[in-house]
Amino acid sequence: MLVWSALIGLSAALGALLFWLHAPAALMLGPLIAAIVVAAAGGRVRFPLTPFVLAQGLIGCLIAKMVPLSIMGDIAAHWQMFTAAVLFVVAVSSFLGWLMTRLQLLPGTTGLWGMSPGAASVMTIMAESYGADIRLVALMQYLRVVMVAGVAALVAKLFGVSVAHGDIEIVWFPRPDWLALGETLALAIVGPLVAKWLRIPAGAFLVPMIGGIVLTHFGLMTIELPAWLMAISYTLVGWNVGLRFTRPLLVHAARALPRIIGATLALIALCAGVAAMLVYGAGIDPLTAYLATSPGGSDSIAIIAASTNVDVSFVMAMQTVRMIAVLFLAPILTRFIAQRLRSPNDEHP
């Protein structure tokens, strides 16, 4: 109970501070930082999966409310740009992973699996059979989510992009449209269940998002998301990531942490290079391009995009295409490279 009190109190304080500073995604970043502090201090919090899955469903509904069905036409009309950007991100991450493995910066093929830009659970499960340290792989995957979210929020601030609705007083407890709220909650609950039944990776976020876009486009439902409900959802997403950074994991990774951080920053920088090409080659505004090409953490990027004045449709179109490509390409490509890099000594690191 004491740990929960510390987590909630620290989350509220940091979230309020970042919100006061007009930081993008303050209500997610505050709880995320608080969760890291509590977990690293040795605090044990049993975090049930169901609330987090519901939070992902609600964030999917939030993006569905902001993204029109015409997003599919945008992807079809600019498929060359989307394909090139996505393949470049996958190629860059694979190259960095290959380089870390060749230089033996991390044991076995850990670097190769850890650098995959997404599909964290898939990569962690497959990594152990290829001589990788699955604890370091998990750390690399989720540390990148934290760093991508932090850097994206910082870039938004540096570019002087205003927080969406920053000058409008937020009504935390508005009088809801109960029918619309019920429809939204049903989509946020049923969507993840369908995703689990169909075994769709990242489906807790994707199915409600896609379903919401289609249903609202045809007037079959209205999405109602009161501010208090989204604040809870943002908090749950932040906690889910931050609580993974337990003290034993950080102690185990202490020696490798500088190399992991360096490789992650290199990946973020190279993806920012892709964003620069979109800015100069396609006329996309810098922050939209940066958020669209950020490697991993689609739900975190969705929250940041929704809280800033960027082209949310473009960001989520690129993130969704990249997520699907990574889920199909990254395990195959990474396993192919790992089989050629693995030596007999790597079988039992």
C-alpha cells in the first residue's frame, strides 16, 4: 500500500509539474518517470494487465477520433514514400544490431534482437534461442520506448510547437454523452478481446483505432473521451513501461547501459535523418516527420502527437505501416542475420 501511495503521489506531482510547464504528453511522461523511480528504488507494484489493455484500447479510440478514414487514401497515394521510410528504419536498426554483435558490444546476438524497432514481445521471446540475454533485450526494447518518448517531447518543445488546446481551459469532468461513452468503452474493451482471439500483435491499440476510424466515418458510433478518463489511460501507459525498470534489471545491465543508450541514440538520430528527408523532399513539417519516423512506442507517440499541433493522420499512418512491416519483416530478417552470426560459443552465453 505504501508503494502504491508513493507511485500515485509522485505521478501526480510530476504530471502536474510537466503539465504546468506545457510539456507534450505530460500526463504520460510524469507517471512514466515516477514508475521508473519507484521500480529502481526497489518498490514492488503488482500491476494487472487488464487496466493497461483497456488504456491501450482507449488511446486507440482517441486516435480514431482524430484520424479520418481518408488516411488509407493518403497511404495509397504516397506508398513510395511510406515504403522507403519504413524500409530504411528497418534496415538501419538491423545494421546497428549487426554492428553491435560483430563488435561484441553485448553478449551473443543481444544487440541484434534489442535494436529491432518494435515487436518487443516477439523479439524478447525469440532472442533466447539465438544466444541473446533476454533481460538485456527487454531492457533495450523498453528503454528505447522511454527515450523515444522523452526525445520526442523535447523536440516538440525545442521546435516551439504549442501543446494542443494549451490555451483552452480543460474541463476535467464534463457532462458526458452516456450513449457515446458506452459505445467508446465497448470498442475499447471488445477491440483488445478480438485482437487477442485473432492473435494480432499490438492489437489492443490497433483494432480499436482501425475499428473506430471505420465506425465513426460511417456514422455508426460517436467517440466520447472525457479528460479524466484519458488522464487515467495516459497514467496506465506510463506505469506499464516505467515499472519494468526494476533494480535487479538495472544492476544486471549497469555495465552495458552506456552502450545500450549510445546505440539507441544512434538509432533515434538515424531515424531523424529519415525525417529530415521527408521535410526537404516531401514538405512535411519537422515535428510531424520526426514523430512519424520515431522507432517504436506507437502508443506513446500517439499520445504525444495527440497533445501537439501536428498532422496526427500522417504520424499514425506512418507508425501503423511501420508497425505492420516490423511485425512481419523484423523477426525474419533478424533471425536470418542471427543464424549467420551465431557461433558455437554463443549457444550457451
